[in-house]
Amino acid sequence: MLQEVHYRRRINELETEVERLRQGREEDSRLSAPLAWRLTPKENIVAAKLATREIATIEALCVEADCAEDTLRVFISRMRKKLAPAGYTIRNVFGRGYVVNDRARLKREMQGA
């Protein structure tokens, strides 16, 4: 009986987390980089994730962009070059993922694109 209560509580927690993730994913999909940045569709997905997360984990970026970790590194390298003229820097947080310097401005620019 006690285990059943524990399992039901855990199921509710997981369902809540799934719903939160779905809402975040929908928010990310509404973001689009300005055409002047010339981002590829996959780079746009990564940029949207960077704009909406304090630290975008490597795993989350790979899942969202449907790519391997090595491919993600190539995307990040290219994005650093493309976003630098707009004043953005993408920084690696060792062992955790990536952050962008002015996340709020990036999100605003992507919402207005």
C-alpha cells in the first residue's frame, strides 16, 4: 500500500515534468533567428535552446537538434562565428553545456525575427 502511494506520487511528478518540458519545447519552436545571421535550421534549434535555458546541456541540445555530440560542437563553432557580429558569445560550461552571454536579448531578437 505504501509503495503504491509512492508510485502514484512519482507518476504525478513525472507527468508534471513532461508537461513542463512540452511547454518549453513549444516556446523554443516559436523562436527563429533573424535571416541576417544565416543560421541553418539545426543551428536555429540550438540558438533557440540557448535563448531559453540558463545552461543548455549538451544532451538536451543533441536531442533537440537530433545530432551527435561531435556534430553539436561543429554547430557551436559555426554559430560563434555567425553570432559574433551581433554581439553574442557562446561559452562552454565545463561538463554541463553551453551558455550565451545575453540570453534575454537573444530571445527578444529571435521572437521578433
